[in-house]
Amino acid sequence: MPEEVPSGDYGLIISGYSLAYALEGNLELELLRTASMCKGVICCRMTPFQKAQVVELVKRYKKVVTLAIGDGANDVSMIKGM
């Protein structure tokens, strides 16, 4: 049986390209589990829709505060999801 990894000792950087595989391949809960073990998660090079998907995924399963930073009007769906 694999040893459980302690949370808070890692960081995760995920690009929009990788996120597409995780969300379309029904791996969203694995992504959320992995991200939850990390002290910080950075999502980059994502479409506005992907940004909104990440915020909605976290809000659906976790009782946590999210921080999302956008640089334009195209990020409204992400910000509204918060």
C-alpha cells in the first residue's frame, strides 16, 4: 500500500493543455485530490472557460477560499464562479 503524502509540502503548476485532459478524461477528482495535497496551485495558459471550470470544481467539493486572478473582461466567468 502506498504511503500517504503529507499535505503542504508540494506545489502544482498545471497548464490549460494538461487541464483539458484531466477534465475531459474524468480525472477531475484525481486532479482535485492532488491539488489538495499542495501548499499552492498555479493554473496558467488557460482559456476563460477552463479558469471557470477550475473554480467551480474546487467550490463543488471543497469548503475553501479560492483566489483567481484575471487580466481582462474575458475572465468574468471565472470571477463570477468565486
